[in-house]
Amino acid sequence: MQATAKATYVRIAPRKVKIVLDLIRNKPADKAMAILKHTPKAACEPLEKLLNSAMANAENNKNMDIENLYVAECHVSQGPTLKRIRPRAQGRAFRINKKTSHITLVLKEKE
């Protein structure tokens, strides 16, 4: 049995999220939450919310025991890119790409 949570269109680049996801993969849920709380990365804030959501889904929708949960799968894929223009010298324009992420977190119960 597994509980899933997804966050889409998160305004942070996928490569920045991937660094933090690698820290919490295959860890117990409570330990993963502690790692997210004490890691000074911008991606930790949306991931903490997502982990809380997945834990709530497991408890309320799937009747799973929170003590036995661990992060079974977590992955990120790139969402649509917001394209912006920055004015530069001599009338030129400089493209700024603001990337978005789709993050998926799957929790499972230890046997």
C-alpha cells in the first residue's frame, strides 16, 4: 500500500529540487522531515509541505501507520518554462528562463 502526493508548477528549477530529493530518498518519513527542516536549500520549503501532505494522505485516506512510513519514491520533472526579457545595452534584449517543477512523492509502509 502506498500514499502519493504531487506538487505541480512549483517555481523552482528541477535540478535544485533533485539535490534535496536525493537526501531523503529511502529514509523514514520522520527522519526525512528532520532533514528537510535543517537543510538550508530553497527547495526544502515546498518539499516539506509535500511530505506533510503525503503523510496526511497516508493517515486519513489509506489508514496507514505514520510511524512505519518511508519515502519509497520521489522524483521531479520539468514543468513549463516562464520566459522573461531583461533589457540590455544598446537596445538588446536578454532572455531569462524561469523554470518550474512537477514533484512526486510516494510513501510506503515498512513490513
